[in-house]
Amino acid sequence: MLKRLAKSIREYKLPSFLSALFVSLEVVMEVLIPFEMADMLDFGINAGNMDFVLESGIRLIVYACLVILFGNLAGRAASTAACGFGKNLRKDMYYNIQKFSFSNIDKFSTSSLITRMTTDVQNVQQAYLMLVRTAFRSPIMMVFSTVFAFRIYPKLAMVFVACLPILAGGLYLIMRKTHPIFKRVFKTYDRLNRTVQENLRGIRVVKSFIREEHESEKFDETSESIRRDFTHAERNIAWNGPLMQSCSYACMLLVSWLGAQAIIASGNNPELGLTTGMLMSLITYSMQILMSVMMLSFIFVMITISRESAERICAVLNEESNLKNNENPVFEVPDGSIRFENVKFRYSETADKFVLEGINVEIKSGETVGIIGGTGSSKSTFVQMIPRLYDVTEGSVSVGGIDVRDYDLETLRDSVAMVLQKNVLFSGTVRENLLWGNENATREEIEHACDLAQASPFINEMPEKYETYIEQGGANVSGGQKQRLCIARALLKKPKVLILDDSTSAVDTKTDALIRKAFAEEIPDTTKIIIAQRIASVMDADKIIILDAGKIVAMGTHAELMETSEIYRETYESQMKGGLSDE
């Protein structure tokens, strides 16, 4: 895990190193100050040597100025290193997520990925900030302070050494009890994020069904769960303070008591034993040592919190897409012919049931194929096999006579344009959204694609036409307009295979018919697969496939299915009675 995280430091190794260097110099200066003060008191003030006092005072001022300088430089370097590390972590996670297949994303869930890129990265970034500065400073301070304490008076220095096992044991128990709680709380964060995400995405549904109170209760319940876990964890961590304070005051009392006895025994003579100046230095060193231990304890607490975050981040960074190119991929798609051979598919290896089973279909290049079926009949899953958004579990899918697994992924997906069931527009102008299909498309090509998708009429009515700004998610356009823009975007790819996954459901039947007519006349060589709920949208297709429970129950032309398929005939008759025509 540490090696994987360390890869994201990259160009911020130098600031990390400089932070450690400046911290070391800062500690050296801090440790020299008590030592210098002891000499000033014993050999200057007590001895009445003002020249020595002046020299020591100048050295103390220099040490103090250097402490301020090195501390400031260490803080700047540590902040640069930690913020850069956090930036690289987010970038590495985002880039890796872009390579994920749908099944990889399903494994983590969208809400969990968002939490990992925000809250988890922030926790790890804070931990790294403490590591490159405080965690490096505290051990050095302990070592230097202990060395100087032993140099002054070894017997009293043993008090600090005796205290360390008690502090270490208490800290270990606190961490052992606290880590499982933080491990649980971050999963709850995922649930909280999912609740908020679902609520905001479906706010119109929530308000139309007057479910605001229900959603508020869901949020309150999840938020309360986080509060309980954090309260429990903080109660355990709260023991850290009393433990540290008890050890600190115990050390101070022992050092003061034993030191006073040693001073009396030596007559405050530096040549015979302990002096007042030495005792003052020992007390300062004891505070430095114990404060270092206390800071280390807080660092360990922070590491306890960030450990689970680090594991969650590494899980994303180490995840490899299960869709990869072969060693010698094919970089050209000959045509838009498609063949399904004995295809079976399930979303995970542990799933008991196949989502698709026994699929055998052959589609010629340039054909128009309609797919209908009830909700949950796996129509969308069926077409997602073609651009290899998922890999088949058994059997094979071929495009242009070549197995899709043998293609270069980018080449395959560039030849297959897909308008998904959930249409998505991004914030930006109409033109910027359309250029997702082809970033090099000319104005004429954009307008032609919009003509085919029947999007030109409403675009030309917009205030700034193609430069009109589209809000996030296409909030300022209607469902039908959004669908037509997405179809135009797909057409700009000039694909060999065009898949419309229920992409005209919000379009009126007249416009739907005009779109199909434009497809037939303008792109006859493109294979067109249309998933639809309305039979009127597919009845002119060269082939209609009826799916039920992941299996093909009937296939043929409209006329053939009217004679051979009772399901198709009943659906057709019920829709015709509902007012649909054969436009």
C-alpha cells in the first residue's frame, strides 16, 4: 500500500526532502537553546561573568532566529509537498477510473468513488502533511533531547526512558480499538453520499411524490450513524490526552524532586554534580521529549483515521479494467455486420443467473434492427456487448467478422456510436456538447447531423443558436430536445454501427418517423439498432428481435412476427388501440 501511494509523490519528492531537512535544522537549534541557557545560568549569571552572559545571549538570539527561519521554510515545503501529493492522488485515481469498464464501476459504485476522491484523499493528504513535518520532527526531537539530557545528568534522564513504554502501550491499545470504528464509518460516508446524490438527481420525483420528509429521515439516519461512530471513536481517542498529561506531570515531579536532592548534594557546583541551570535544562528537555511523544500520539491517531482511507484509495489505484486490448489488436473495423454466437452473460462470476442466455443473431452491414421487450428483458445489456462495454461470459460477439475482443478498444468504440437510455449532456454550449462526437467536426457537419436528428428546428429558435449554454445535465432543455442532441452527437462520429437505446422515447411519433426516414435515406450503409417501447418505431426495420428474460423469443420482420408471434401481435394491437399509427 505504501509503495503504491508513494508513486503519487513524484515531482513533490524535493519539497518533501527539504521539509525533512529544515525540520532537522529547526530541531537542532531548539535543542541547543536549553543547553546554552544552562551554561548562561551556571557560568554567567551565578558566576557574575557578564561577558559570558552577553555572548550566550547573542547565541540564543541567533538560535531563536534560526528556529523561526527553519520552521517557516519547513512549513512551506511540507504544505507544498502534501497539497501536491493530494493533487496527484486525485489525478491518478481519476485517470484510472476513466479506464474502468462498467463492471469495474459497478464494483465500487459512483457514490463510493466520489467519497474516495474527496474525503479519503483529504484524510491521506493531512496525514502526509503531518508525516513530512511533525512525524519527522518528533522522533528527531526525542533523540536529540534524550542525548543532551543524558549528557547533562544520566540518572535523571532515565526517568524519560522509563515513561516511554507506558505511553507506547497505551497508544497501541487506543489505536487497536479505534481503527475498526473508522473502517466502518467510511462505508457509512459512502451511504450518505449515495443518499444525497440520489436525492438531488431525483429531486423532481421527490417533490412530485411529496417524499421530502422520507428523504430527510434517510439522511438523518445515515448522518446519525456517522455521529455515533465518530463519537465512539473520539471517546477512545480522548484517553490519549489524560495518558500523555499524566506521564508528563509524573516525569516533571520526579525530575524536580530528584533534581532538587541532587542540587543540594552537590552544593550547586557544576564540578560536583547537578546545578540549577542543569535542572532547568533537564526540565526543558523533559517537556520537549514528552511533547514529542504527545505529537507522535496525535500522528498515530491521524494515521489510524487515514489508514482506512489509504486502503480505499489503493483499491481504486490497483484496480485494473477487465477489458483490455490483446497483444496484437486490430485497428480497423471492416464494416458494420454483427454476429452473436451462443452468447451468455452475467454481471459477476458469483451471480447465480445469466442475464443473457442462448443469444444467436446475425445482422448484415447496413441493416436496421429493432429490439423490443418488457422491462428487465436485458435489451440494454444486449447492445452493450457490441462496443464491448461488457465482455460476454460465454460465446462471442463479432463486428465486421472479427471478435470484438480482438479489436483495439478505442478503434471499436469509435466505430460504434451509442445513444444510451440515460441521456447525458454536459455543461457548455450546444456546439461544445456536439463536438464530443467529433472534436474536429466542421460547422456544416454539425448542422447536417442536427438536421438528421431533427434538432435543427429548436436549436435555431434558441437565443444564441449553437452557442446557447446548456446547463449541467441539460437542465434547460426538454427530454425530447436532449435526446435529439444526443443522437446528433452520435451521428458526428460517422459510425459503422449506430445504437439507439430507447433514445426517442420522449420524442413525438411524427418526429420519430422523420428521424428514421432521415437514417434510411442519409446513412444507408450504417447498421442501425433501435431499442424501443413503441412498435411504430421499429416496424419498418429489416429485422425485429423480441427479448424476454434475457432470451430471444421471436425474430423476423413486422409481417412475419404478426403471423408467428402472439406476444408481438398482442403488443401491436394494444398500442394501436392506444392511438399509435404506422407513420
